[in-house]
Amino acid sequence: EGLLKNYNKVAEHYKAAIKINPNHTNTGSTYYNLSKILMKSGSYKDALRYLNIFLTFRNANPEYIREANRLKACAKFSIKSIKNPREFNPINIGPGINTEFPEYFPTITVDGKTILFTRCLPNNRANKLKIQEDFFVSNLSKNDKWQKAIAMPRNINTIRNEGAPTLSADGRSLVFVACPDESGYNYGRGRKGFGSCDLFYTKRLGNTWNNPINLPGYVNSANWETQPSFSSDGKTLYFVRGLTFDRQRRSPDNQDIYSTHITKDGWSKPVRLSSVLNTPFREESVQIHPDGQTLYFSSSGHQGMGGLDIFMSRKDDNGNWTTPVNMGYPINTY
């Protein structure tokens, strides 16, 4: 049931076990596991109740105790957030962009007139991939409607997956993620990489995009580099690096945000951002605001409502990132 994410059913079984024997272990692990399941389903009040019971067990696993205290703070935050919802009214961007297929990871030019995004399509080609991620572009018409999105040229979109694009402010430079086949190194069409997913770069000359190259400099590695975000001045690139189990699979809970700066030799050796932002858990979907001082990202490690929540941090007067602020409910949910 847990693998099927039928959390309510799992919680019923745990509650039944506790009813039969409330103290069948002296570590309270049943209460701890039940609390985690209740958090996953957004049952924050129930989760808080069972976390408090778990924390009364003197023989509890110290690691579980640390995590229980973190979850307790999250449960209290979530209960308060639901009582004080933020104003939130998302508007569908329209049929020019949205289809029956998944669309995600948008990037937009600073003038707000061009959007480039990833679309996930069924794969009809003769390879082992069941889905195909490609880039599409839409322009804003004079009556403020997004026109029908057009696939990028075939030197950008390939038979493999391309995703998570970021455009420069003028829309002429593009950094995106490309991944290899099962070998871990074959990126197709003359593309060369360092293993796992790498960042690639292309520039538009007139109406033609150059063939993408591995991002020049020192960013890419045998690890998983993904989800880049250009600063508006084009001098800084933020991205996510995830440690990998092997050439193809990244650890789901070991991803951090890094930054790199442009130099005469390409992009500099990446620097992991402050632990004020990065946690031992998962950070991703980084987005730098055009002001260069405000960073949005998602994380499962900061105080939130469960899963990945969206956070915002700003640089202080000394250039240090401030403690991330949860964007609140109903932007964030369990």
C-alpha cells in the first residue's frame, strides 16, 4: 500500500496494530512510522498527536527522535498555514502551451514575450525510452495570448531527452540538460559528456540555433547536473547537482544548489550555496529572479507541509542568503 501511495490505508493498519497492543515495542517505532504516513497524507493534527506519543519512549532510536522533532515543527507550521492561507489564484496559461501532455520547466525572456518549456510526449521511435522530452517555444501575440508552441529544431531536440531549459535575458543563449543512453556516456549527435546528465549550451545567430556543446568550463562532472537558471546579467548560472548511484540514477535525497560564474575560460568551478539554503535533504527547481537578489527553489529539508515545498530567499546587505521563507498554503501542500 505504501508503494502505491495509499497512505490512508497504511495509516488504518498502523492504527489497528496500536489498538491491539499500544506498547508492543519499547522504541515506539510504530507511532513514528504512523506519524510519517499521516504527514504524507496531510493529516497534520493526527501526525502531531502520534509524534508526541512517540517522543515519550525512552528507548527510541536517536535518529528517529531528531526526525520526529523536525516533523513536529512541520506539522505545527502546516496547521498554522492552513488557518492563514495566502492569496493564490493560478490562471491556466492557455491551449497554445498546455495540451493533454505534461508541460513543465518553463523559462521566459525578460521582456515576457517568449517562453520555452519542456513537453513530455509518447515515444514512437525505435529506442527503449517510453517517453520523449523535447523543447517547445511560444510567443506572446499582440492581444496577450500565447501562440501555438512550436518544437525547437532537430539539432536541439533529439531522440533522447532534453529538459530543464534556461534562456538568457535576451533569449539568444540557452543552457539545458541532456542525458546519455544506458551506457552513461553516449549523448547522441556528436554531443560529449562526463557521465550522467550534463548541462549543454547553444546560441542563436539570427534565426538559427548552433549545435549544442557541453557547457564550456568546469561545471559538468560524473554527477547529475540539472535545472539551470541564468541570472539576468548572464554572468551567473545557478543549477542543481545530485550525487548518483551509478551513471544513470541519482540519489533522490542528495541534491544541492550550486552556482558558477562566467570567466574567460568558460564557467568557473561550481560553488555549493550556503547551508542556510541547502539541507541534507533534497533541493531542486532553482530559479533566480531578474533582480539577481531573490532565489526561488523547492526543498524537502526546510520546515514545510511535506514533500517538496517552494521557498524564497533574498541576499542581505553583505551578499549572504537569508533563511528561506516558505511560500505558504495553498501554494504549498502535502
